[in-house]
Amino acid sequence: MRSIWKGSIGFGLVNIPVKLFSGVQNSQLDLDMLDERDHSNIKFKRINEKTQKEVPYDKIVKGYFLKDRYIVLDEHDFEEVKPEKTKVIEIENFVDITEINPVYYETSYYTQPESQGKKAYALLLKALEKSKKAGVARFVLRNTENLCVIHPLNGIIVITKIRFQEEIRDPKELQLKDTVTINPKELQVGLALIKQYTTEFDISAFKNDYSKELLKIIKSKAQGKRATVKKIKTKKAASDDLYDQLMESLSKRA
């Protein structure tokens, strides 16, 4: 793997030199858009909506639509607001990672200590594991300030980007307006169903079946054949009554 960032983790007055590596990869198939007639690759151009002519890259500026017109920003404006190009992921505080709602999570990066920081790295890793805490920090990546949590995973320190509060939409407008009554009998069976389905979380048990089956079709078509893929059948309950559906679910799982 090639590192995407070099800097250090700031742990109090201790700086731990590290490299960052992408911890995720896309499992979706990389499909290109083609012209149906000759399978030529589709290319996208930057077109002026008024003249319908292509605009050279060096003639493109950025603007924000405010009220009835665009306010154009120049390089000086971006330099003014650009976060300081620091190379330190400064831990601001420590929290219980279970307190962070999963809606805030974005993407994760693996860290690797530089030779001169291995002991401090090992200390922070061990302290995070023992305390069961995660550090909350900010860092600059590609000229953008990011919020993140620093947590242990399988013997390494992981940096997971999280969203800022203002990036999460308020769900109030989606709240149910009608009052729904759940009787104790229905709740009891619902809890029993959850208990029956409860297992230890094993990520390896979940595969990207869609991409797997699609690749199977692609390989078969390349050989002039048509692949047979498994169809996901929708399960239907025999009754429209909620309690009956729950009881039927319990019996099928048993």
C-alpha cells in the first residue's frame, strides 16, 4: 500500500510520527459509460450553458449563488480560509466510542509509525486498548479540515473520519405525526424475535453478492454464454396481522 499522508499524532506533548494508508476499498464493479452503437467511451466536457461551447480549464472559476447572483471567489479568498497546513493530528479529548452515533462515521485510515515513533505509538495503542476510549482530533487532508476519532483495531491505530454536527440533517420533519400503539403482547414477541436473531457480529459473513453475481454474468457473456444467477425471493407473511407475522417469524427461525 502507498501512504496518502505523512505527519504525526499529537498525544499531549508527545508527537508520534505516522503514515496514513487508506483502510477501505470499493467492492463495486468499475463500469464505464459507452455509446451503445460502437461501444466508444463516453467523455464529459465542461460546457458553457449559454454558448454551448467547451470551456478551457484555466478559464473556470468557482462561485456561490447568493440571492440572485453568483459571488465569484478567487485564490486569495480560498487562501484566507484555508486551514493551517499542519501535519499534526492533535488529540483534543478522549471519549467512549460507543457514544458516537454511527451516522457520523465516514471513512477509515490505517496508521503506521515511523521508526523514531514506534515506542510512543505502542504506548498510545496500549492505552487506548486498556481504557477502551477513543481520541477525538482534527487534521488537514487535501487542504480540508477533518474531524476524526483515533481508535485501536487489531493491533494498529486507526483514524476514522467523522462528520461535523452541521453536516447531519435534522430528522424532525420525518417524525411520525400519528400516535401508534404497540400492545405489550406484540412488544414481547418483537423482543423475542430480536433475541432469536442476535449473534456475535462477524463482518466476514456479509459479502457483496450483487457485484459477485454481476461479475459472473460479465465473464459468461465474454465467453458467449448466459450465466444462471440466484434470485432473491421475497418472503411474504401468511397474515396481515402484526402479531401473527411476528409469531410466524419466530417459528420459521426456530
